[in-house]
Amino acid sequence: MVLPLVDENKPKCYYCYEMFDNIEKLREHQKIEHNEALKSHENEIKREPAPGDVTVF
């Protein structure tokens, strides 16, 4: 079975798999509908280089 590639350019919410027209609508949806899930992952986000990254000065 082959599935068609429909609306592959639209952003999709990976919590409920709903598609949106643009990224701003997706952000609003996630802030309203999935706020508790985003808050729980907020502390886990680390802003540091990945292992093996090389920085050139």
C-alpha cells in the first residue's frame, strides 16, 4: 500500500497529530491545548553543544 504525500508542507502537532496552516497557529494551539506537556519538558531543554561538536575560533 502506498500512501499519498498530502499536506507535507504544513506543520503538525506531534501531541495530537493535527495539521495547521502555519507555524504561528501551531504555537498557539500547543500553548493552549498542550501547555502541561510543554511545561514538563521546559526544564529538560539544554542549550549546549552536542557531544562531538567542534568549535572553530
